[in-house]
Amino acid sequence: MADSLSPECTPLKKEYDACFNAWFEGYLEPAVSASASPQKQAEYSQRKAEEFQQKCGKIWESYRGCVQKALKEKGLDKLLEQSRTENPLTEPPQSSMPPSSSSSS
Amino acid sequence: MSLQRCVEPPVETVWIRMYCLTIRPDFTWMTSTEIQIPFGLLHRLADSHERFLLIDLTLFYLYILKALNSYRSSSQTMHFFNQAFNYDHPWSHVVIGMWHKYPNPKCSHVISIDVLDRSVDPKTGMIRTERVLGCKQKAPTWILKLFGGSEDAFVREISFIDPKTQNAIITSENLSLSQVVTCFEQIRYSPSSESPQRTVFSQTAEIQARMGLWRSAADGLEKWLVQRFEQNAQLGKTAFTDVLGRLWEERQLQSASLSS
């Protein structure tokens, strides 16, 4: 995996990535098959979400903290904030074309 | 300016047209004067008077104006659409592979990736990930200088992986230089209808200039160009008027002295 934007966060990032990848690879294919039944899917998703939090929650907190600091140092936090305001994308885009930017300069 | 040199008959017999351009506020232009002068004479005039309207300078300005004009007259947003492409891997493999894409020697411009946020929706099973990618800056130097861009380019990527519908949608937009232009790219991975062992990839991109900033930069440039042209046109006119006046005055005197 590529490095972190700040070298001191890289070891934390690698640990987090490894945790996520391990969880994700076990998650995906059963998730696809569980989708056949809505009840099964809901129960599976719930269980797996909790499992992810359990396994990777701690390393995530440390890694996240490191990244937040690095972003501030690089002056990216403001740009990020602006981008998030204009395109929050909390839901997947509906159409195949991306939503246009809401602000006009 | 040496009068003698201008009065000498030109060596070259090639004639060229020189245009004085007037730029209208809507960026269209018109030629206001058409002057035909011998090539050799122009050379001498250009040598002797620095601020004379030179052909190559005109063409350079013309080029800039053309570029600006086509930019402003075209739509604000440029859309690109890539043809769908098939990967010979099932969808789940492609999606797992997504997280291992970098580093790879063919995409050496990506130098850092960090996860900013990740959430697993306990109801839908959808995974939303927000990442920031650091890339080696590929913008030309003049853009960086003009708009104060940083060395590295950063991209904000948001992905939605939906195992229920087997759709992975990844959107990316630039963070760096986002005050100037936004490049919004969207990629979709879904199983191919032909075979479950194949995955379809489709990509769209939308590039939007922040017209406000471009407009003020373009307006500033336009004003400066118009001023320069007017200055040069004025100087050119007076300089050339002098030249012509003296040239024909001289010749009149010469022919008068010959006949007398």
C-alpha cells in the first residue's frame, strides 16, 4: 500500500489498512449472497459492522488522529472542509453523471 | 530612428500585411487598419523602434485572445465519458483489489493515500470510504505561479461499495487548485451482464472552471492587452505617420530638385 501523507503516520496507516483488508475480504462475498434475503442481509450487516468496530476501532482512532494533525500541518483541512461543504456525498450519487457543484463563484 | 535607413529602397520585394487589432469587450476582434508594407522596410522599422507593432507580437496576442475567446464561449463545464471496459475478474475480486491499487509502477504519480473516514452502514451493509490521495503535481509551472498552487496535488476520493446491488461507485475531485478548476471524476464497477466472472468499468469526468477566478484573470488580461494594443497602435500610427511624411517629403524634394 502507498505511504501516508506524513511519514510518521505510515506505520499506523499500514496497521489500519491490514486490519480493514482482512475484515473486508471476509465481509464482501457473504454480503453479496446474504443480499438474497433482506432479513439475512440486515442481520449480517449489523453483525459485521460491529465486528469491524471491535477489531479495527482502536487502531483507527490512533491513525485518524495522526492524519488529522498532518492535514492541518499541510494546510489541507480548509480545502477539505470546503470540498465537503460543496459535495458532502453522504449518499451515493443517483445518476451516472456526477452532481454539479452547488456554489457559483 | 534613422531617417536614412527608412528612405532606402527595400531589398526584399515580398509584401506582407500588418493588421492593427481592436478588441471588443466581448472578446471578438476586428482589423481596423490594413497596412501593406515591404518586408524589408518592416524589418528596419522594427529594428529601429522597439515599441512598433511587430508581427510576431501580434500573432502571440492573437493566439492568447483566441484561446481565451474559445474558452469563454464554450460551455462552462466540459464532460468526458469513457467507454465501458471489462475486467476479467468477478466483481468482488475487483472491489477487494481496489484497496491494493497503489503503489504500482504504472501509476507512480500517486505518492500517498490516507483514509479520512470510513463507515459501514449496519442497515444496508454499504461501505462508505473517504480518502485523500497525494499526487506528484503535474500542473504546468505557470499555473502554479499564477494561482499559487502547492507542490503536491491532493485528491479527495469517496467510494460507496454496495454489496446488495453489487455496485461500487468511486468519485474523485481535486483539492489542490480547487479554487481555479474542479475535476470531478466518477468510476463505477458492476458485474458484467455477459458473465459473472467479468466486471464492467465505466468512467465519467466533469471539469468545471471556477469562472469567477478565470473571469477576473481573463478580464485583467483583456484590459492589459487592450491597453497594450491601443498604446502600440497609437505609437505605430504616429511613428509610421512620421515615416511616411518624411519619406514622401524627401522624395518630393528629390524629384523637385531633379526637375529644376
